[in-house]
Amino acid sequence: MNIYQGYNAYITYLALKQHFTTNYDFIKYNGKVKANQDSFLKRRDKFFFAKLEKRYKKDELIYFFVSNFVDHDNVWAGNLVSDHSESVYNEWKKRIQSLTYNLKQQCEMLAEYDFN
């Protein structure tokens, strides 16, 4: 196992956490934050990030973090490997996937009304 496994998940976590708690703009800075591998190795929760990095691809990891930060803003990495965090992400995916369908249904319903 690579000792830096989980580092990319850690960077993504930090960037998104700063996005939701400070004036940092994740999009503007493309998820870049000031952190180094030495600080990552000193963290006690680095194994949680390694688990998350194994479980999700990069773009899925971003959505996973976003869904959990939206659900509750003070998220600890250890809580992110729980069943609750997984269910929050799955519910979020369902909502996102149904947006087009719901919009189409509502537009069709509005088309039935006669607007003067």
C-alpha cells in the first residue's frame, strides 16, 4: 500500500470544506489548497481518506463530499465512511438524477393551463 494513498481525497475534502465554511471558491481555484504530504501523514484520520479514495472515483468523491457537506456542515472524515454518509450520497444522487424528469413533468402540467 502506498503511504500517500488517500492524499487526493484529503485535498478534495479540505478544498470543499473550505468552500462551504469560508470564502474559498472551489471552482475558481480548481480544488487546489495549501497542504502537503507531510501534514497528511501526521493526521490520525488518513486511513479514512484512503478508504474513501479506494471506494470512489475523483468526480464521485467530489459529489460524495458535497452531498455530505450540504447535509451537515461539520463533517469529520471518520464519519464519512459510515452507512449514514453513504445513504446521504445515494439520496442526493437520486434527487440529481430525477431533476430532468421532474422538470419535464412540471412543464407538461403547466402546458395544460391556458395563460392569457
